[in-house]
Amino acid sequence: MRHFFSYLIPLSVLLWSVVTATSDYYEQLNLKPLPQSNLLASFNFRSNTSLSQFEAHNFRYFPRSLGQILQHVGTRELHLRFSLGRWDAESWGARPWDGTKEGGTGVELWAWLEAETDEEADRKWLSLTNALSGLFCASLNFIDETRTTRPVMSFQPEGNHPNSTLENMQLLHGVLPREVVCTENLTPFLKLLPCKGKAGISTLLDGHKLFDASWQSMAIDIRPVCPSGEECVLQIEQAIDMVLDIERSKRPRDNPIPRPAPGHDLKCNSSKPYHSGDTCFPTDFIEGQDWALDQVFGKAIKGACPLTDPNIPPICIQVPHSRDIFTTSGSTEIKNPNGLARCYQVPSDDDFAFILPFMTREGEHAATANEIVEPETPLLYAERSFTGHGYERGGVRTILTNPSPDTEVEFVYMESLPWFMRIYLHTLKTHIEGQSRSSQDVIEEIYYRPALDRVRGTQLELRMRIPPASTVFLTYDFEKSILRYTEYPPDANRGFDVAAAVITILPSNSPNAPIERQKTSNLRTTTLLLSLPTPDFSMPYNVIIFTSTAIALAFGGLYNILIRRFVGADEAPKVNVGGLKGRIMAGIMKLVKKVKGAKGKTE
């Protein structure tokens, strides 16, 4: 029955999507407990403004600071991602929002710009990245031509664009895998919201909790939407997804340093034969979860945002109906008919919080002790790593696994590589584990744009199809380039970050395919760390020090000779000894006379 519902949004939210398409603003928080004492928290904020009001510079819920940037550079659709951490697909299951609101580690940006030529699109892209860099306190201005690509198969417009506009729209994509996402990026994000973190679910967004998460992603999507029979609107959707470690999040802020728990607080598996008073085997979270909203986020929700749509509950949680939840007074509970989720209406003026108590697995509750909804199996597993050794050549190996026993997966695999990774396309090979199929049976289409030194990077897009219950190994070799010493970062020995691969799973054409197969989904691999030949930076330092010393000695002597005046001894003025030096000499002479006089008397 779960196949008829979205992974993250309950059925009630899907029914409310018709209302939200025309409403001006709504927000919602979706919570989903995950295995191993983890919690997925997904914040979603959506604002709409009509295109006529937007073109007339009448901003209501749409942020003016961002709207003026879009109008200045002619941006028709924009997607911005800030991501940190790694999504554990084997333990947590499918990604939230089917991966459509997820980006690679660091900062990722792609947009459709209205431009007639490539040169005009490049100029607008440069203006867009510089403006967004100042707005979000990020290093987006470092997305230059070497980090910019023009995807052909991986991205498609999500908004409703007229045919006349599509002809002049150009897609540009850039990524900064080295960018460190921090609180400076969260503050501008909150300022774009109508309630600006002062009321509603945005009051739970705290930098200490968000950036302490095991995985977190911030997304901004701007696209035009044209409901049937209504005026087109420009929609901005902001989303924050994070996976919190419940035990670590419950740690008090005034004592955040982790310390070993006392012996009487340890959760031990007493069924082990070696269990004793001084021997403990961890239960690995099999005892269940118990937490409160204000414990995990550090505070309660400060009422509902007065600007949000009152018909949409601001907070939902995906747990079975048999799971006990205690809420504060004044809230209204709405249970989903599927029996796997419930939502709450928050009082407008009072704080809201709830508690998930510990549920015993013994007695009458033993049969209904399931506390979490079983995570769904992802459509595809992906892993990527480097192969080889040395500083001259290397290789990349990507492992793609289709877990479905009866359905094949078709997707587009895209890599944006730096120019100093010169790949050998003739070494591109695919191998299906346990089968002897050639690469032509797996790779259906290839788009390759080679790199130019210090001008652009390598762009590789592959349209692939993996049979059911199969694992495909995708490998290729590359050569490492030697950079100029001015092109190395300050921490050159750390290595260079290589952007994550973007995988776009295409919808199935089969009419009998399940609902999750009938829509586009995305996933990203982890970033890679590339080691390049690094020069000895101490040698230029030694040369600089030696040269500076030689110049200082030569210049000092020459300068002294040039400005000093040489005269004869008889022409020099007489030195006045009546000063401090004369008084010191006179004192010394008196002391010598006294010593001589004392010796004479003694004799």
C-alpha cells in the first residue's frame, strides 16, 4: 500500500498540493525516524507571486533581493543547492523528495538564462554568480568558465515555459565541491522567508543543530508554474533536509562535550552469555527511540506563521498509528488513512512540542512495537572511487547497482571533471558482474566534451540501462597534469576536490510501473579527493629569503657610500665632550684617581 504514497509527503499533503499551487505561501515540516537512532527532518517553504506582479516589481511574499537579481540577468529558472555530509542509502533507504532537492557536496547551481548567443549567456552567468555570492555569503563568484558546463541530457526545465521562451533559453551548470557550508549561508536563507525565522517551523532552524547533522542539504528552486485556467505564477520553493543523530542532538547545549555514559545508563544486551556487571554489549538501538521535539532541536515551535495557509498542517511525522505521541495542549491531530503518518495543526500563539516516549517490547505491546516506517529501497545504488597509484596516471571506478529483481533502470550519468584530469575516452569500459555483456548493451548514448587547459573542464554524459538485480562497473583512466605553482591552493598537499557525479533516473515508459518509477529522480555520488604532483614550496621561500638578504646587503652598503660625506680630520668640527659622554669620562677618571690614592696610603 505504501507504493501509492510519496516517500516523504503523506497522502494528505498530496491532496493539498492543488491548494498550494494557487496559495501565496505555505510551510510544512516532515519528520521521519530512521534506523540506528536517526531522524530525518525536512523543512519545506513555498511562496507564489503572479508573473504580472513580478514584472511590475510588486513583491509580496517573493523576496525582493532575489527577485531583482533574476530580473537583471534574465533568469527564467534557477536551482541552488548547499549540501554537506553523505546520505547512507543502505541504512536510510531512498532519498527525500526522490533526490530532486539534493546537490553534491559543497555548492551546486544550475539555471536557464534567456540569451541568444553563448557569449551573452556567459556574461549573464557571471553576473548571476557574483550577485548570488554576495546574497548568500558563499564563494559562488569562483564558478568561472573552468567550472561551468552545459549539460545536454541530465537536466530538464521543471517549470512551464512558453515555446517562444524555450528557443532562447540556455542551461548552465556550475559546482564548487570545496565550498564549506556554514551558518553564514543559513542566515541569508532564513531572511528570504516571510516570517524570517521568528514564527512557525523556521524557529527550529538553528545553526548548531543543522550543521551538527550527519547529512544536510539546503535547496532553493525558482520556476514559473501555470495552473490550468489560472494566471501563471512564479514559485520559489525553499527546502532544508537534515539527518540528526538523536542521542547527539539530545546533548545539552551548555555541556556539548561528549563524555562516556555512566555504567547504570548503558543499554546492554543481557541475552549475551558474557553479559555481566563489568561487560556490556551495546543493543545497537534495538530498544527503540524516545525523544522530544524541543530536545532534538533545542526549542519548541513558537506558534504558527500568520502568513501560512491555514488549511495545511505545519508539521507531520511518519510513524505508525500504534506509536504513542504526546503533544502540548491546543493542537489538533490529523491521521493519515494509510496508517503510517499523522499531522498536527499548531496553535497560532502558543508554543508547540511533542514527545515520543519509550515503548516497551514486552506484554501486550509486543505485537505493535514497530516504532518506525520501514525505509523504501532506492531505485539505484551508486559508489565512486579512484583507482591506481602514483602522481602520473589514475582511474575512476563507479559501481552502479539495481536492487529491483524484475525492473531495469534507465538513467543519465554525468561527470564534470576539472581540466587537469585528462581522461582517456578509449579506456571507458562497463562490466556487469556475473555476466559477459559488452558496453554497447549498457551504454546507449555518450556525450563527451573534452577539456581545454585553463579554459574549461571535461564534461561526460552517459545514457545507461542496467538490467534487474545487476551490478555494473564503470571504469576509465586519466592522466594528471602539472599545475603552475601559483595555481595550487594554500593546502596543496590535501589534494583537489572533484565534484560528485549527477545521476538522473528517467521515468519508466511502462504503464504497469509503480508510481515511484513514473517520475524523474536524482542522486549524487560522493566527491573525490585527487592528489596531484606537488612542488616543494620551501624552495621558492628559500630563494626569496636568500635574494632578499643579498639585495639588502648590497643596497645597504651602496646607499651608505652614496649618502655619507667624507672630510679630512683637520676640517671636521671639534667634538663637544661636555655632554653625557664627557660626564661619564670625567666620572671614570675620578674613580681611577681615588683607587690610586687608596693604594698609595696602603703602602
